[in-house]
Amino acid sequence: MPELHPLLAARWSPRAFDPRAELSATDLASLLEAARWAPSAANSQPWRFVVGLRNDERHKRIFTNLAPGNQRWAGAASALLVAAHATTSATGEPLRHAAHDLGQAVAHLSLQATALGLQAHQLGGFDADSLRADLDLPSAYAIGVVVAVGRPGDPDQLPADLRTRELALRPRRPVAELLLA
């Protein structure tokens, strides 16, 4: 098996977060700086984030709009970030690659989290329309994911079904299955 950089190997999407750990302003700035340096088509940098720190009003609004299954664990994360991208340029041209660019920014943020001893779990289970309304987000932005960020917690604090998933091996498809031709 080819060697994988330790930072990539250590990245994962936990459900167990330390409910007492706070995300420092320095760590948050570092995460956003990593996202800022992600590549994008024509250097458009179409991504935008809404940051909710645990117990603040934005965190509560984001949390309320998560699917019930995600609400079972995501509230323990130190922060919930809404990741969105512009759908058109300043001149009104469609940004065809904006979703990909947002994915790059979130991937950079996730790897920076790992480098800082944090973890990031991207979730797609949320009510986008309600979240947009609750956060008063401009219609020119499409919400891609919500990212839970925090220090790893104790899997034994999770409900039994989530603990089983948390402790299971992380399966990955063989490289051969990733190739279309």
C-alpha cells in the first residue's frame, strides 16, 4: 500500500466531541486561513462561512436546523460552521466550479483542524431553506455543508448505535473502484 501522509491518515469525521473544549480565537483564525488559501477556479474564492461557537446564538440557530440524527451528537462540537458558495460572479456569470471550490476550502479547513489536534465532521443533514432564513443568508449563496469542529471526545458518551459506528474501522473503496476507465 502506498504511503499516506500522517496528516491525511489522522483525519476523520468523529461524532464524539469534547463538550467542554472551547475553540480558541487563534485556532478558528487558523482554520479560516487554511480555507482562504484553497485553490479555486480563476481564483474566484467563492466560499463563505458562518461560524457558530457553542452556546452562542448562531450555534443554536445552526443546531436547530440540523437533521435529528445529527442533533444527537453535533451539539457537543465546539463550533458549527455553515459553508456556502456564491452561485454567480460579480458580473452575473454562473460560477460552474463553485461547489468544487467550496469542497477544496472545507478540505483545507479539515486538514488544518487535524494539524491543530482538532477534528472536523462535514454533515449534509440539515434544512437548507430554514437555515438560510434563520441566518438571514443572501440568496446568492448556496449552502454546501455544515462542519462540526472540536476536540475529539469520549465515544463512550455517545448512544450505543453511534458509539459502534464511531469505533468501527473506516472503510474505503479500493483505488481500482475509483477509476472510471
